[in-house]
Amino acid sequence: MTIDRRTFLAGLATATVAGGLPLRAAFAEGIAGAPGIVGERKIKIALVRYLSTGDFFQFYLAGVTRQAEALGFDLHVLDSRQDAALQAEMLQQAMNLGVDGIILQHGLTETLKDPAAQAVEEGFKVVAFDVNCENQAIPQIEQNDRELARLALEQAIVDNGESFKAGYVYVPGIAPLDRRDETWQAFKKKYPGIQEVAHWGTMNNPIANSVADQTAAVLRANPDITVIFAPYDEFAKGAKTAVDEAGLSEKIKIYSADISTPDISAMVEDKSAWAASAATSSAVVGEVCVRTLALQLAGVDTGQQVVVPPTLITRQMLLEKGIKNMDDLAAKLPQFSKADVSMAPWIPEPKR
């Protein structure tokens, strides 16, 4: 006789209750007014991560944690540290934990799509942030990466005109970077005066240091570069380090995506080459991921794509508004600090 994982875990819970524990001890109360199991009992969820290096991912985890706490969810975090095979194993571990729902944060399609499909088949609710599991039952949460790239590149056009020689920092195979790359390719076609004279990039830890070493070599070989498009802030940090060390901070401008307090500090430095970044609050994205999963667990159709809108942040804006950190950014750009996405009356706001 074959017993699937969900039936087995449910049987364990029933056996525990039948063994003499009161029902309230086995299952804490759910959320008042919430439909489905969310209104009936305490929910257990797992966050299965691929990327965790850098401020973006620290803030993302903080957002996931505080929204889970606000909902009273039991959160388990499994971090593969950029090991794709390990992430697939951790997805299996999350299922074995008997969670109700799973958030997949980044990763590779080829290693996640089969175990993610298995999770769905076994009745788990799954949402994915910035990884395409090629499964219509798994909502895709994204920052609108094409828009992030568009905002940054349009600012590059404003600052530098329609003709310049560019360096491009990019690593294929990561869903958000691939979407940003689509916009970069479209911009080069729209503005034929943009010449990509060099392309480099790595995800080797520490990412910023590794990119800095690469960038230094690229700048020595290509002294005519005046713009660097680095659509991930760890890439931009590395590029800026190399530009500074080469004494080129007044010649080269860097355009990026994502933002953090260290990024802001780097952008507002005297004569900083880091001109602009388009970003969402990664903490807000984390909150949206948990809310989307909560709605799925409650039986609410969230649609297959959940998009968090980005904001353009320029060096000039930061200087003019006196923004020195993420708290200042949230206070002085309120559209950045909250997203009315995946909301419901029964979902409480997290404490920020």
C-alpha cells in the first residue's frame, strides 16, 4: 500500500489529537475572517532560497519574516547558497517538513521545475519569486524586471545621449537578469548609437569583489567605455570599485537595479560614478511573496503573474532630498516603501 506524504503527515496529526491532546494544542487558531485552512489553523510555510548574498536578499528575508509574523505563520528558511542541486533537495526537505506552502526564491528552471511540479501534484501551494518553474499552478512574483531595466536605461539616455560606448555586466540563466537583458537588447536596437564594447560578469562569491576584478581588466582593455550597465547592485558595487581604483569616476557613469543603504552611500559619495538605479524595496517584495502564498492557501486566485512596480532612484535625487539610507528613502519616497499587491482585508500589515 502506498501512502503519500500529505496523507501520512495528516495521519500523524490526527493520531496526535486522538492520543489525548486537545485539538487546540495540536492546531493553533487560524486568522479570523480568512477563508480556507488559513482561517482554521496555524499555517506552516517554507522559504527555499538560491541567492542570499548582499543587502537585497537580507532585506528580502526581513520582509518575508515580518509578514509571516504578522499572519502568525510558522516560517522555515532553507538556504542553498547558490547551489542549484542543493536547492532542489531543500524543496524536497520542505515538503517532508509537512509545510502547507512553499516560496521559491530565485534558482534555475532546470533544477526546480520537476520538484516544484511534484510539490503541486502532492497538494502543496507554491509561489516563486524570480524563478520560472514553467508551471501554470505556480504564481510568478517579480519586480517587473523589464521595467527596472527600462527606467535605468532611459536615465542613461537622458544623461549621455543616444550614442555611447558601453560595458555590460550580465550572467545568463538567472530569471530576473534574463528579463533585464531582454530590455538591454531592445534598447541597443532602438538606439543603434549604443555600442556594447565589452560584456562580463560572475556570480562567484563575494560577487562584488569578483566583478571588481573583472571590471578592472575590462577597463584596461577598453578605455573608451563611458557607460556601464550593471543591472544588479552587487554588479554595480564591483564596477564602481574598479572605476574608482582606475581614477575614472568622472569619466564613466554606472546604471543599475536594486538599492540598499550601502548602495545609497556609494551613490552619494563625492564624484560617484553610480548615477542611477531602478528598484523595488526587496523587503516589500518579501512581504508580497508571503501575502500571495497566504491567498493561495486561502483558495484565492492571485493570477499567474504578480508584479511589484519599481521606482527610479538617481544620484541627483538622493542628494537633493538628503537621502542617506533606506529609512530616509522610505520616508521621502513613500511609493517605494509599500506595494498594494496581493492584499485582502484579513491580511494584517506587518510592523515596519
